[in-house]
Amino acid sequence: MPNLAYLSTPFLFLYAPMLFLYTESVTRPDFRFSPLKLLHLIPFVARGLILFFRYYRYDFDTKLTMLQMRLIYHPVISSPIWLYVQNGIYMIACFYLLYQYRARIKDNFSALEKLKRNWLNYLLIAFFIWKGIFISGYLYGIVPTDAGYAVFQILIEFSFLLWVCLLIYKALEFPELFRTLPEVKKYQTSPLTDSLIQEYQSRIEVCMKDEKLYLNPSLTLEDLAKEAGIPARYISQVLNESVRQKFYDYVNRYRIEESKRLLSDPASKEKTILAIIYDAGFNSKSVFHSAFKKYVGMTPCEYRLLQHS
């Protein structure tokens, strides 16, 4: 079918931009589709125009001859290097968005393990590996026979379908991952005065020390904001400027202090470390042990032995 040959080639330049826009929409709270974003279509349109002037504008017989003699191939224009460059640029851009997103997660959540944020990294890596295999097979013809190439093409497309299904599954399983987080803005224009910051800090400490909100393993910035009667953005400012800690670290510090109290309490001597982990507000053993050693300088078992020796 000469009239359909190379038809999918321009679309190879759409996958990476679409993934980037998707990643941006998930990680950027101010994401809006604007005409400027249509610039991402430039490689797609450029490749389509090249194919039109070098191939599609000719009649059927001419196209057939060009296919048989591979006249459409050009060492520069047809080189796969352009796809590799485009994918490399978008790969870096996607992971940079995720890097920024992780910083905002720590400002909004006290339990990161529930979010399983690494899955998006793995999906991005899998996508670019898939693209690398696809580009190699499509442009270099690593499967020489027509039948072999057809099987190769089916496997590649099937793997992409599995990738999309996993993406949808994660969206349904962890909807909080797809909820955009508020951007942590600079505070130069904030209306908070020093006295108001001190007042807010005191109210936050009351919620944490007296009401022990940190015992809620799923505590979020919004939960604390509702309980303290303070806008969430101001809590972020108070914690970052006055306490000099992310929300995640701030809450976990209280949980560590609670676990230290339980580990030294004779009444809790029969409790297992795992029971103390959950009683202190943690819901992950690995996160607890890492945080405990970071703040205390020893393992929970070592600390308990020291207290009861």
C-alpha cells in the first residue's frame, strides 16, 4: 500500500510531547492549555511536510518505485538521530518536573510512602526504553523479514497498550497522585507579619502537641490547616521560614518524639517495635527506621536498650 507507507512516521514525534504535557498537567497546579503549547507540534508538522514534498505528492506508480528503490531515504532528513534528540530533551524535561513535584509533596503530605510517587518515574523510564526499541526496530530494521517485522510491530504496540493500561490503573488506584498540589510561592508579597507568624506557629504547635494530629498517619497540610484555622499556604510559609522544615519533616519529628517516649515508657516495654511504629503515627517500617536513625543517631532497638539499661 504505497499510499499508506510512512504514514505513522510523523506520529513518532508526538509521543514524547504528549507525555511531557501529561506530566506537566499532573505536577503543575497552574497548568492550562494555551496556544503556545502548540509549538510542541513543530517536529510532527515538519516531518509531515517533509514526507508530503518528498513522497506523498507523487502518483501511485512513482510512490511504488520510490519504495522499491528506497529513494525516499535521506542520510540526514531520515536519520533517527532527530527522534533520539527529541526524546532525550523531553525525558530530561519530564524528570525535572517530577523533581519539582517531589519538593511540593513534602510541603503537603506527612506520609509519602502512601503516594508511591516512584511509579511515575518507572513509567517514564519504561516509556523511553519502549521508544528506543521502537525507533531502533522501525528505522534500522532489526527484524529483517516482513513477517518478523509484523510480529515485532505487534509486540511493540501491545507493550504500549499495557503501558497505557497501567497508567489508567494507577490513576484509579491512587487518585491523590493526579490531584495537583499548590505551588510553593516566594513569600515576598505575603501579608504575614512577624507577630502573625508567631501566632500561627503557636496555633500549629497546639494542634500538634495538645491534639496530637501527628498520630494520624494520613495527615495532610489541608487537614492541619482546617484544624488550626489557618490557610494552608500560610502554614507552608510558617514552617519553611520560622521552623525551617518541610511539612513532611515537621510532622515526622513529632512522631519520632512520640516513638522515643513509647520506647522509654516502662508501660510499653512489652510492645513490639512494629506496634510502637503504628502508635506513633507512622505507617511504614522502613520510613520509621530511616527517620529515627536520622534524628536520634541510633536504631530504635538500641535506643530502647539504652533507656532500660
